[in-house]
Amino acid sequence: MTDPAPVSIVVGTQSVLITGVAAGPNTPEDNAQTVSFTVSLFSDPTAHVITDLSIDSGTNTISYTPTNVGQAVITVESNDGQFPNSTTT
């Protein structure tokens, strides 16, 4: 993943592009598979640090809106239909 610009709560929605992800282990059958993504947010639910967390598996883009000062962890899981899946935090 490429790092976004430093998070600022005054800029609105921010996006992060996911790169370097492909179905594995690089056989013709695997290369034909689609990789989908899911995202999860871990933070103090009362802090409301991030809202509107979403991912577009078609463009491999995570979008979110910073809304408050604090810490949050976004976990991304890629799934190519085989075990194991890859998780990045």
C-alpha cells in the first residue's frame, strides 16, 4: 500500500491505493482469479476518529474520512478464494 498524506481532519475524504497484490502462487489458474478486499476499523468507538471507511475492490482503493484527533487501526484482508488470506494492518 502507498502511504497517504498525513491525516488532517480538515481535508475531508482521503484515499489509499493498494498495490502489489495478486492471486498466488502465480500459476495460470491463480492468475485468472479475482482478488477481493475487506477492511476493518479498530478504534475507540466513542472517539469517532474515522468515518465512512470503505474499499473499492475494482480500483483497490481504501477511502475514509478523518473526523477527530486520535488513533485508529485499519486492517485490510485480501481474498483470492484460497487459504490463507493475506492481512495487513
